[in-house]
Amino acid sequence: MKIAIAGAGAMGSRFGVKLQSAGNQVTLIDNWADHVTTIQQQGLTVTTDDGTDHVYQMTAKRPQEVTTTFDLVILFTKAMQMDQMLQQLSGVLGNHPAVLTLANGIGNIETIERHVPKDHVVAGTTVWSSSLTGPGHITVTGTGSISLQAMVPDKFPDLPGLITTLNAAGLNASPAQNVLAAIWKKAGLNSVLNTYCTLFDCNIAEFGGLPNWRKLNDAVLSEFEAVATAAKIQFSAADVTALIAAQFDPTKNGGHYPSMHQDMAKKRPTEIDFLNGYVARLGEKLGVPAPTNALLAQLIHSQESLKGIK
Ligand code: NAD
């Protein structure tokens, strides 16, 4: 299959390597010039669990250099970069490839549907992970899985075929019954852990050790639940709270600093407008106030400004 990875950072590169190794013709498409040039000249370096480096020769291009068409476009930009990437790839999207996104945050489906017919769009969530260590270099640990669903299930040409392609690359994909609920659940978790750990400069276990973590958690998730209910999206604050508490164990995820914390440390923009910020905006539209989420989004934006992040 001819596959474009549009947004070939940490996750896009990891998926690209796996799909190419399974025999697909993969093109990594990215706006970071140094990253693209390094892959073109030296290959993509992947550091694995045991600390060894593996170099993969991959086709890498800037969006404006892409002229070919693809069967599948996997969008793996950050949420706030997606609209620009889709605009840049408008020519490539002309032949109506399947478009899959597994990016975090709420609102990505709406962004894609501004550029791609809804019946070609597949969305999902993933627990694969990866870090971009530098241009042309990712570090990967562990394994993961994908859960996905076509936006118009009876119109999408071949979801089983897409799942077979992903699974032939060892990506552990399976169909989701309610992908919107899954996206909101993950966003609820991220809107507590990512946001507070970034504001308090702490890891997940340290957040869980705060005497008032439940109060902080409930202030975010009660608003999520009210807004989701008004938007007719299934969301349980109690379920997400249980999932969050399960992350505190220092021998499991507790020692981890969430991705927003890492973005802030690297002086990269955060996905806050697609987490707490999205719920605040949707709440305002639906007449369901979400002042805690609105304030948290502003606090993260203030921190970005203080660090000179644009
Ligand atoms: P990433 O930051 O590694 O890459 C996203 C884009 O930002 C890429 O185009 C990349 O080239 C660009 N970029 C990164 N650093 C840059 C720099 N210093 N200068 C210029 N450009 C730079 O993002 P990611 O971690 O691959 O995440 C993609 C999506 O997947 C996000 O929605 C994220 O929340 C989600 N996600 C990530 C993980 C993970 O473990 N990384 C896990 C699950 C979901």
C-alpha cells in the first residue's frame, strides 16, 4: 500500500518504520526542514528499549515537495498543526485517499472534515508511544495498540483491509464501537494529568500524592461530563478518575512526565486548545459553563508566553 505519514515526528516516524518494514511504500512528510534533511541524508535513527540504534532508509519530504498520490494518509501532526498540514496536502488529497488520525485531543475530526469527505475519514486512539530525540532520531519503548472507527461506517470502503494492513505491521489495531467516547476519555485523562503536571512541574506520581488531587481532578472532569452530556457524547467522570488513579503507581506510569510537560520543557507549543480549551469553547457554545477548563487553558497559555513559545 502507498502510505503517507503526514506529520512524521515521534509517533509518525515510529509508525512509518513499522509500516515500511511490513512491505508498504511509505513517505514521511514533515515541515521540520532539519528533520527531513537528516532522514534524507543519514536515514532515520531509532533507539530501541535495549539502547541500540537502528538506521532506516526512508523517503522523507516537505509537504510542498509531495506530488504523488497515496492510498492512505496517516495524520500524525500535533492537533494544532493539522489544519496547516491538510491545507499543504490539498493536491495529494484530491484522489480521495483514506485519512486516518490517531492524534490526541478533541476536534481533530472536525479539522479533517474541513478538507476531506467524511466517508474517507477514520479516527482512533493509540497507546503506542515514542519520543523525538532530535532531527532524524526517535527513541521508542514498549508496545501498544490502536482502536479505530470509520466516521461513516457503512460508506468507508474497506475498514477490515485497513486494519489488516496495520496489523501486518504489528500495530495491534482493532475496531472501536464508539471512537468519540474513546477520544473524550483520553482527552479527559490528558486534561487532568498533562495540564496539572505541566503547571506544577511534577510527574504523575507526584500529582497523585497531592492531598487535594481529587478536588483538582473533579473540577476538570465534572465540567467535561456536563459538556459531553450536552453534546450527546458518552463520558463518565468516575471512569476517567479511576483510569487516572491507576496511573499513579511509581513502578508503572507514575515516574512519567506527560507529553505536555515535555513540550513545555522543549519550548514547543502544547495541545491545550484541543484539551481543556476545547471543552471550555464547546461549553460556551452549548450554554454549559466550563470555567475551570477555561482558566487552566489560559494558565498554560500564560506559561507558554513566559517561555517565549509561539
Ligand atoms: P511530535 O512533537 O514528535 O511531532 C509533531 C510535529 O512537530 C512533527 O511534524 C515534528 O516534526 C514537529 N516537531 C517536533 N519537534 C520539533 C522541533 N524541535 N522543531 C520543529 N518541528 C518539530 O509529536 P508526536 O509525539 O509524534 O505526537 C503526534 C500526535 O500523537 C499528538 O497528537 C500526540 O498527542 C499524539 N500521541 C503522542 C504519543 C507519544 O508517545 N509521542 C502517544 C500517543 C499519542
